[in-house]
Amino acid sequence: MPNLDFKGKSAVQYHHLAVPHHQLVPNKKNSLTDRISLNDNLIVQGDNLLALKALLPTYGGKVKCIYIDPPYNTGNEAWVYNDKVNSPIIKDWIDKEVGKEGEDFTRHDKWLCMMMPRLKILRELLSDDGVIFVSIDENEVHHLRNLMDEVFNESNFISQLGWQKVYSPKNQSTYFSNDYEFVVCYAKNIVSTVINLLPRSKEMNARFKNPDNDSRGIWKPGDMVANEERKEGRYEIESPTGKKFNVPEGKHWSYSKHKMLELIKDDRIYFGRDGNSFPSVKQFLSEVKQGRKASSLLLYKDFGHTDLSKKEIKEIFYEQEKIAFDTPKPSLFIKNLIRLAANKDSIILDSFAGSGTTAQAVLELNKEDGGNRKFILVEMEDYANDITAERVRRVIKGVPTAKKPLIKEGLGGTFSYFELGDPIELNNLLAGNKLPSWLEMARYVFYTTTGEEFDDKNSNANKYFAGKTDSHAIYVLYKTDINWLKDYKFTLKEAQELRTNSGTSKHITVYAPAKYVDNSSLEELNMSFCQLPYEIYKLNSK
């Protein structure tokens, strides 16, 4: 497979491994829930590379569908490269706005350097049967395809879809009216991947009638004649009125004579209202596939268009003169992508969340079919709370002035809002750099390992008790003392005392810098040990 090469590649191709795990700090004020939890719908504010790495311990291998809408790198988006990569070339790019074609000769290199580590972590987050959709236009689609071939493997390429983003051509265009954008689609493992059918359209169902009041419901006539003359396929059939029919010259019936007689007996052959018309076979709606195969051309009538998306967000933020997003994607567009790749209980992730359309799409689908899908949004910009989360709040509660009945009524649901905290690294712990308090460490460990809400009222720093779940008790043996962190080792005696004093028969998981006790001794005590910070995810991955 040919490899894509670009300036800075050698510095970023393994950068995702060097990105430290950060704390996910709950923000109760910005959340819409009575109980903040990593198991809730999530909105995470922070750099998406760091946020994705922070989500890995809890959601690695669990996300069924990823949709992202990264910068298209048109030169008009004012996006800034800010990944802290240890490379002289890349250090010169940091915090500088990426320029236009002809002005910035490394603009494509910067874009690829930004995308590569994010795609690598996104791949780790996908389930084995998961699918990723990436919106893009002609500026970077060729580079994106090559990059995704490398990250996901070209054998996992599913399709390059074309989305009809406008409903009428632009006559003022110089050469061609630019009516389409692209959606590049890859699987984590194409052998395990299934692309679902889209719902049948009203137009498709309108073809089904019931002129003879058949008790099996509405149906449409199907042709029973096939091209090419076949001796065994030429025979006469008789209608209830006695009129006889045969196929024209050079044709044959699609069914054997025996099968045809069975169909006539079962009242599945229709001879018209008077019984004298050329026959057709009844195709009952109840027996056809309840869906339709999606085309690689995503027409606006099925997936919406940019004008619809503008009206949609304006309707939600009805009191605002100008919205920061001029061209968000319509919720219908993302809803149908989710329909194609996910089921009713799937986790959907969008790490370039923007105005929060993906969350609305997930909540609408749940409202429509009673599903239990969950969304994870990541947004780094300052508007993460005022626009991204606020849109989700409004569609959950309802927008009284909205024309769309579902949005007017409110979609229902909750979400927990998190922000990125300080990185937790063993090197930092041992060096004494930015040591988090015991409470911060316990919160991070408990959230990340269990996915459940940490309640500091139930924790006990003096006993190193972080909390418990239905099956586990979590202890975090940690102090903001550099010498203690360097010297401490969890011993068999401490393990025995901890079991005796715990007051529970649940499995105990101990997090500490190191241990002087073998695993078999811990197993006898119904305990396990995890080293800080590298095994913080261990419990939740079981």
C-alpha cells in the first residue's frame, strides 16, 4: 500500500501514544442532570486530542459510530495548529493561524499533522464493528482518503459518499456549481461491519394499495414476465373469469408452473378488478424489507441541506440576531448517518462538536423509536457551554417557538458536562509536578475506572477509600508527598488489614504506586492491585 508522506509526519505518527491522560473534571453547573456520571450523555470541553485520550480508559472499543466535521482547510476558517509536539518544525507552527493556498505552503502538512493523531485515537475508541464518518470537501478529501487508508487500512474503506448540500445550483459560479461535499466512511473491521437500511420513504410506501381489500394489507403489482424464451417458462394460466394468458414471444414466466398455481391458489396473482387483465404478482408491504439500501449519493430530500441547517439552529436560538455557526450540518443529515451505522443502544461520538447537532440527532432518534443511544461531544472552543451545550439543553427541554413538533415539545434526556483537568502522569507524580490532591486523584480514578459518579461525601481520605460500586470497592493509596510516592509499596500486611477493616465482602481494587505482595495472595483476599496511573482503566475494561 502506498504511504502518504508529509512534513512533520515522523513527529506525529506516534504522538497519540505520548499524549498524557488528563483528568475529566465534572462541571455540575453546566450539566443537565441530577447525577453527574461518565455513563451519561457527555459534553467534554477541551482540546479534542487530549479529551479523546482522556475518554479512552472508559470508552475504548465501545463507540459504535463516530461522526466528525473537522476544519475543511479552505483558508477561511482561521483554525490554529496547537498540538504540543516535540519537533522543531512543528513548534514553529504552534498557535499560528493556518493561511490560505498560496500564502501558507505548509497548510496541508499542518492539517494532516492535526488529523493523524486524532484519527488514531478515534480508531481505538471504535468498537470492532464500529464505523467512522468524516465530512470534508474537495480541499482535503484526497489527503484524507490517503491518511485514513494508513490509519484504518484501505481494506476497511467502505465508501466515499457525496452529500447534496444545496437544493438548487448556483448560477453565479465561475465553472461548476459546487453542490456537493463528501463523507468518507471507514470501518474498524469491515468483516464485522453491517450498514443498516434507511427507513422507507413516504413515496415508496405510496405505491402500495389494496384494490381488492386483501386481508394481508396493502400491496403493489409486480411483473412476472422475464426476458429470454424458455420452454419450461411458457405455459397458459387462467383467470377466475376463465380468460387464458401466456407470455409474449421471446419471454417466459418468472415462476414455474407449479409455483404459479400455488400463487394463484393463495390469491397472490392479480388479474385486475374485472378479472380479465394481464396478471401481476402481489408484493405485500408487510413482506418486503422494511427499509431501503442507502445510495452513495446523499440527496438533500433525504439528508437535508445547508439552508435547512441554518433555519434549524436559528429556530433553536430564536432570540439571537447572529449565530456563530453559519453552516452547521442539518440534524437530518447526521440522523441518517447514525441510522446507517448504529443500533438503538449505540454510543455515538463527535469530537468536533461545533453547535451540537450530533446530540440533537441522537436525542431525536431516541424520541422517535424509543432507543437508548448515547452521545459524546467534544468541543474545545469557548462556546462549548453557551452554544454547544445550550443547544442540547434547549432541545431537551423544548423550544416553545419551534415549528418542528419534537423540538417544540422537547426531546427529553440528560447530559453531564466535563472539563479537562491536569494531566496525571507517573513521571509528574514522581517529580512532584502539579500533584493533584487526594480528592482529585480519587475522583479521577473512580470516574475513570467505574464510569459512575464520585461522591466525595462517601469517600474517606484518611482510609484511602474512594467509593464503591455494586461489585467493587475502590481504594486509592496516594499522598501529595513526593518522597512518599517514591518510597511507598503496598504490602501483604496492609492488604490483610484493609480487607479486615473494609467492612465489605466486595472485591477490593487498590490503586497505588507500587506493591510488595504477589497476585496470588491478593486473589485469596478477593483483591486486585493496579499501578497508578497506567492501570487506572483496568476495572472498567473488564
